Amino acid sequence: MFSIFNKIDSKLVSKIELDKIISTNEKALKITFVNPYSYLLLSKNESIVDEMDIILSDGALHTFMHNLFNRNKIDRASFDFSSIAHPLFQRASTRKLNIAIIGGANKEPDIAVEGYKSIYANLVFSYVRHGYFKTEEEMFEVITAVYMVKPDIIIAGMGTPLQEKFIIACSKYSESKVELYTCGGFIEQSSIRTDYYHPIIKKTGMRWLQRAIANPHVRKRLLTDYPRFLVTYVTHGLSKWFR
């Protein structure tokens, strides 16, 4: 397991490094995010980790633990309007980049997209769909439809590891450079309120608290998965120190 941890750690970058990579990139670029919950999930999926080009740290706890035990220092970079989403949509709006967004349930992505457009007037969404597939064949039909519109950016929010598998499959069809992002619950949250997190929550870095109050599954993760992450990751980190 620790060898996979090392692979994840080596692909983690800061937001500044991400910007530099995007500015010079000429291929399909697959970008995902980890928090203490998804970190453990990805550690069980080595093939997914191998396929990812960039991994970003979604949360203060994971960022702190990574920086404690690793030389490549990083900062928090989540797909929300307190971090990655704002500069991404701003750049897409200014350059009129073509966006495909897949995720959420039922009408959630349509509601979310209308909210994004209300903030960034020139955003172009050429493909919008929910993130549920009945079969693998249906998923590949969606991927084919996505590439018919020739997107510059693909955003997928289906939860780990399904969203990672989706952007990996999408990247296989790419004949030019395209940015592929996972976004977790961003689409669902945006359908509730476009800029989901309260300004005070964003300022204090307490996004986890707002989500825990609103979502029982988040409370469960905080009580069970986060402590398990801490024990496992500290063991991994100490093994580096005493190697």
C-alpha cells in the first residue's frame, strides 16, 4: 500500500505549479483531487493513480499531513469557488473555451450551469449531462457525444473512483490538448447555491463544517474515515523518516 501512497504523493502539486503546467501543456491533462476519504480509495486503485497526470490536495488536513512528511510542498486546491473553479471559469470565459460538464443527478447540472453563466457571462457549455450511467456502453456513448463537440475542458463530478475512471476513458479519445478535471460534489452543491460555501466559511477554511452540518455521509466520513486516514498516513510518513 505504501508504494501507492508514494505514487499519489509524487503527483501532488501546488496551484502555482498547476498553472505553469496548464500554460505549457499540449496533450490531454487529467487532474483529480484527494482528501482523507478519497486518498484511501485511490490507494486501492493503483491503475487509476498511474493514469492521473496531476493530483491536488482537497482539504487542510491532507495538505498539512503531506507537507509534514514530504519535500514537495503543496497548498489546498479544491474544485470550488474558493479555489480552482473561479480562475478556471474566468479563464474559460475570457478565452471562450468550450466546456463539457458531466455529473450530479437529474436536472442538477442544468441548474448549476445556469448559475455559472450568471456569474461568467461568456461561458460556453457545449455538453451538459447528469453523471449516472446504467451500463458501460451508455458511458461510452456519452464520451463519444462529448468529443463530437470538441471540448477544451471536461469537468466530471461522480465521486471517487467513478469520476477518475470517466476522465481516463475520455482522455483515450482525445486527439488534441484538453483539460480533464474531477470535481466531486461541486455540481450538486452548485445546483443548491451557485457559490455554495458561505463567505465566512471560505475565509476561515471551514468548508468541512458546512458540509458536515448539511450531509450525514460527510459526518460519517469525519468520524470513521478521517481517523483511519490519520493512522494510516502517519504510519506511512514515519516509514519514510526511518527508512
